[in-house]
Amino acid sequence: MSDTNSGWGRFFASLETRLVGALCLIAVLGVLLQVVTQREAFGLREQSNALIRTSAIAENADQFAEAVGKLRMATNRGLVASNRTSTSDELTDAAIAIDDRLGKLRGSGVALYDLPERANPFADLDRHVTAILEVQAGGVAGKSLVERIEKRNAAMATFADEIVARARANREAEQKRLIASIERWQLLVLVTGAVTMLVVLLVLFDILRNILPAIRRMHGYLQGLAEGDLDLEIGTFRLKELKALSGPLETFRRNAKAVKNLAFSDAATGLPNRRAFQEDVGKQLASGRDEDFVFMLIDIDRFKHVNDDYGHAAGDELVRLIGERMRSMLGPDGVIARVGGDEFALCMPVVAGPDSAIGVGSELADRLVDTVRAPFSLGEYSVAVTASLGFVETRGTGDLDIDDTLRNADMALYASKKAGRNCATAFVSSMAEERAVDRALEKDLETAFEKQQLRMVYQPIHAVRDDTREVEALVRWKHPELGEVPPSTFIPAAERSGLMVRLGEWIIQRALRDFAMWPDLHMSINLSPLQLQHDGFSAFLLDCCTRYGIAPSRLFLEVTESLSIERNTRALLTLNLLRHMGFRIALDDFGTGYSSLSMVKSFKFDRMKLDRSLVMDLGQDPASVAVLEAAVTMARHVGAEVVAEGISDAHLIGATKSAGCTHLQGYYYSRPIEADDVPGYFESAGQRAAEVA
């Protein structure tokens, strides 16, 4: 029994089998109805023909009986009439009519009820007519003949009546059979049609009640998935085809939701990304609430050092912890996302106070900066960092451009960086003007090469204990509208615009071309970290030296400690390769960052170039002398030369020499000079050399 139920269950669980089965059943019922109709139609036709035949027989029987009656009437008139001629004609016509009708009855298949021939009252009608005429003529045996005639007429009448009665009975029987067949045919058609209509109604009910709702539900799921609604769950279906489709659809939905989560979240930390930020903020702005919003960009100060010192896994964990801490502070109304390696975007609705909403946003920004300062636990490490923040407050409307607002917040963030980091800065319109100038410089720098707006100048470097002559190659840009643009402005622009490698190659080629004319000099060239990470830089530099006939030992390549070569493997390999080629490596701006000691431990520099901030305060702050001496002692201890730059006054010479500096550089000796003036400068530099000594 269970197998039967299971079989029927499988049958009705299939949309295909249900529809095909229903259509087949309807087709079978239609064929059955047609067969029944045809079979009954054939039967009715036969019964109709039979009724026609019996009706014709009954009509002939009636006419036969009528002819018999006419014969009897003619006989009666002949027996009493005197006009033999008219009686003879009437009797003859009646006899002929009887023979004719009797022949038709026999021809239609009537067996005259098996009467023996001798008992047939219609045999020899001509004799019967002659006998009647004889009686009329007054023959001898008239009385007996009259009796015989009347007896025979009575027998004919009785026989005719029996034939009529039976013919009529047969006709009525055929009529009844025909009526019964018609009623049976109507009943069969009615039953078959009713069953067919019932099946059609059941199929229609199943389609309307079960199949169409299931298909509509599946269509709703498909439409929802097509519109990106991945939160709906695909329900269960009893129909086999829809059930087979619902499983893959649910798998697709889950996979698509997982992909969407990946697309809307940061893979390393699990925090929302920029795309998720824009979508969530867009929903808040589209809600139609009349609110003020504060948009913020937060950047972790010197985050690269965290990655360098603790590894990128620790850096990602730190970013996650910072994000959770800020999210906890913002509450459920705040939207936060990681939009860069160490950068967060935040959006928060703010309620204007009695004065203005700007104060609320500034207070919130300061609280976020303070929140980041508290140390974070990274397993065995406890790390304390600071953050810089830029924020913009604006009215939340549906047409607010989120990207433009974030760009304004980025300008404010850049201002916080320039102000010394670890602070929050509100956006003002002048920042956009400064950014526009920077963008213009980036664009104009592309054409500065072709328009020959760049040039090289050289600042002399004086040795303390020998007569070594040296210059530092410095690039200058004379803008056609802005005039002289300082390197501190256009070098960052080149790095932002991706032109730093091209600019670095131009500097090297132009400087070495000039340097080839000074065979008794040495030269220092500043390198960007981007150049050291560029493929083929070492080969390019060596090729330039070969082209201009310059020995690598005559060149100092200066890098800044912001390079963090102790963690930058590629830069470290490049510097080692250059050093093995014969180039000498100098560390510029030595003493400005906390990574100086690890830099010195990671790489053997040939020269340390002190930052000018260590020199300029000499004579004003007693502690500055101790700091200078400590930096020089450390550099000399590892066997490196020490260059003191920023010598702007004569009183700085003695202190730097006493501290152990091997080279001096500054405006006191010379500002950067043009290439044509370099030979003349050193020819007339005897007095300066004496002052250095």
C-alpha cells in the first residue's frame, strides 16, 4: 500500500506528469466520447431505417386493409345491385388493389404469418369476383354461394386486420427502440461529457490552486534575485521540476550573498569597504530625513612602521581593532568602512546644538582622535598609534555626491597631516583651491619635460679635512605662470601623478651629462623610494654612467629614512646591488625619525647626512649640541661620513666640526648654482676652504 501511495505521490509531484497525464486523460475522454457518439449514431441510423421499413409496412398494411374493405363494400353492393357492369368494375379494381398491396407486403419481407396456401383467403380472387357476379346475375346456387362469399370476405377482413395490427405493433416497437437508443445515447454523451468536464475542472483547479501559485512564487524568487535581493530564502516546492530548480537557486543565492559580502567587505579585516560605505550612506541619504551629516576620513599615522615592525598580519589586526573601537563609539547610527590600507571613512548623522552643528561634528572628530590613542593589544605586543582626521559637515539630501564629499574630507585629512598629525581638521573652501593648484601642477608637470622648464642646479659640499670637491644635484622647475616651484611642492606632485620614475630618470641623465664635464668632482644625487622599487633601475643607472664615462665610486646616492629599508626587501636588495657596483650610499635627513637606529643596523651606509633641524638650533639650545654629538658619534661609529647641512652662519661651523662632521653644506658657503658656474666656484673657493679647515 505504501509503495502504491509512494508511486502516486511521485506521479503527482511532477508538473510534467501531471500536465501530460491530464492532457492524455482529456484526450482519452474525448476519443471515448467520439467513439460512443459514432457507435450510437450507427445504431440510431439502423434503427431509423428499421422504423422507416416498419412504417412503410404499416402503411402498406393500412392500404391493404383499406383495399379489403373496398372489396367487401363492393361485394355488398354487388349482391344487391342490378347494374352488373359497374359492380364488376368496382370488384375488379378492389381485387387488383388487394393483389398489389399484398405483393408489396410480400416484397417488404412480410411472411404473411405462415398461413397455408389453401387457407389463404386471397387466393383466386378472380374466382371470388366471378362468384359475386354470378350471385348478382341470379344463379342457381345463389344462397350458398352468398354465404361462401361473405365468409371469405370476413376471413379476408380478419386477415387484413391481423396484418395491420401486427404491422402497427412492429412499428411501435421500432419507435420505442429508437427512442430508447436516443435516450441511451444522450445519457452516454452526458456522462462522458460530464466526466470530461470534471477532469478539465480538476486540471484547471490544480493549475490555479497549485501549479500557477508555485510558478508565481518561483518567478518572484527569480525576480528578486535578478534585482539583487539576496536576503530572501528560496522556499520548498512539492513539484519535482520546481523543487529541482529551487535547490540550485538557493545555492546560487547563498553563493551570490557570499560574493556580495566579499565585494562589500574588506577581506583582511571583515570591515565594510568603500562600496558598502557608499551604499549604506546612500540609503541613509535617500530616507528623506532632514538631518545634518558629518563625513570623516581617518588615517593611521605612520601605519607603515607598524607593518614594518610587527608584520602585515598584525597591521590588519590593528586596523580591525581600530574599526571596532570607532564603531562602538559611533553607535548603531554611524557608518564606518575601511577604504584604504590604513584609512577609514565614517558617516554620522548629527543633531545641531543651540549654536550650530559644526561644533557637534568637531567634538565628535576630536573624540575619535582621542579614542585611537589608547593602546591596542596585538597578542604579545601592545601598540599605541595616533590618527589624523579630516571631516566635512553637510546637509543630508538625496542628491548629495558622496565621492565629492569624501574628496573634501580627504583635503582636510591632508591638512591634518601637514599640521603634524594626531589631530582633526574641518574642511574649508581654501583647501579645494590648494588642491586645485596641486592638480594643476601634476598636469603641468607632464609638459614640463618637453617645454624644457626643468633644469639642474648644484649646491657645493665642502670636506673638512681634505680638498675633495663635491656638489649635490638638485632639480628646479620654473613654471611659466607660478615662477620657481620648490621641489618640496612638485616632487610630491610627481609621486602622486606617477611621474616620479620619469622625473628621476631625467634628473640622473641631466646631472650625469653635466657631471661628465667635471672629472675632478664628486656628486650626490637624491633617489626617490619609487625609483628603487622600479624594475631595471640599477641597469639604467649603470648604463648612464657607462655612457658618460663616470666611475660609480664618484657618486653618492642619497635615500631618506622614510624608505624603511629594514622591511622593504626590494629596496634593500637594490641598494646592496648598487653598492656592489661601486656606488656609495648615503642616508639623508638622518636623525628625524625613530627608525634611524634600525636603518643603520639593517644597511651599511657610506654617509649619514644630518637633518638641518639638528644644526640650525646650535648655540641657542644647549641640548641641541648633545643631540648633534650623539648622532655624529653613532654615524662615525659605523664608519660613515657625516654631512652637516644647513650651515647658514659662521658660528655653526665650529660646533659641527667639533662634533665630528666630515662635510659641511649650506647657504653660508653657497646657494645652489647653475652648471656653468660650478667650475668657477671651486676655482675661487680657496677662502671658503680655509674657513672650513
